[in-house]
Amino acid sequence: MKRFTEYHKGVLGIKTKSGTKSAFEISTSQNTMQTIGDFQDGIDMFAKYEDLELSPQQIKEVDKLYLEKCEEVNQLKADVENLANINNNLVKTNFKLGKDIEKLKATNLTADEMHIACVLLKHYKELHEQGLLIELPCKKGDTLYDIFDFIENRNTPEITEYKVDEITIKNDRKGLCFIIDSTEFRSEDFGKNVFTSREEAEKKLAESVGK
């Protein structure tokens, strides 16, 4: 791109047909209220624009792209807010989504870090909406405590323990089913008659016996 500013004798000026003119020369040749400093500021700003080596059309395109990216970031921020309203039917992994959203809001992340976090959260949101996230009722290594309502030769329910070595998931007419230690459990069983702590199971058993 053709330049219209250049240094002449150590001073930045404007190129003309008769040579490079400084701010002083331009101001003294013009009948204007503008000061030499005003002209110099204008020349300096013009030079910075030329240093970009971009045409006016290219600058407009960059500005348009910047606005589009700002809109994308704003949408991602909105997605983070919306994720807080999603119920807890998300996979229970070490990534505690709800808590991490609050941590994300409270941390001083850089723009790049915020963008990456938003993209990740948006990805989980899309998986949830597509039904590709499954909330596991427990994890490998847990012990489950199952209250049996009927045990042969016993008049009262008892608690049976299961060690979780692996979890198999299947989907039948009734919905998702978790196979643990060769026993089938459903999501609605947990908190009702299956628990991940003995204390909870014993409390539930005491309530059922007392009825």
C-alpha cells in the first residue's frame, strides 16, 4: 500500500509533490485555527494507520469479524448461565458441573481461559440435550446397601451389601438399567431402597420397620 507519511530530517511528515512537509510547514501554510501539535497528532495517527498495512475495506472486515466473535463469546457466557438451570441429571464424575460453574464465575480467568471453559460447558450442555450423558448412581469401588423387603424365613427386611466392581448399562422398555454385581438396579431405586452408605440404609430400614 502506498504510504503518505515518512520521516524527513528526523521529523515525521506528509509526502507532497514538492517534498515531505512537517507539521510546522503545513500549519504555517494554512489559514487555520489548528496548532502545530494538532497537525502533528494527525500525522502520527495517519502513520500508525499506514503501519497496519490494511486497506479501509480490510479494516471494516476485521471490525466485522471482531463484532461477530464478541457475539459468540456473549452467547457462550449465556450458555454458562443456562447450565446452572439444568437439573442434576448429569454424569457424576470428578467434574462437578454445577460447582464448577460457580467457581468459573468467581475466578479471574483470562479471556482465552474463559473461552475454553465456555466451549467445554457448551459441549456438555449439547450432550445432555442429545441424551448422551448418563448419570451413574455410583462408581467403581463403592459399596451399595440394598434393603430387601422380603427374605426367606425372615419377617423383617434386611440390608444386603454389594461391592461395585463394574457397572453395565442397558436400556429396556422400562428405561435405563444398571447391572451391578449381577443385580439389576434402576435410577429410582437409589434413595428409595438402595443407598451408597450404611447409615442412610439403616435410617431407611428403621423407618420402614417402624411403620
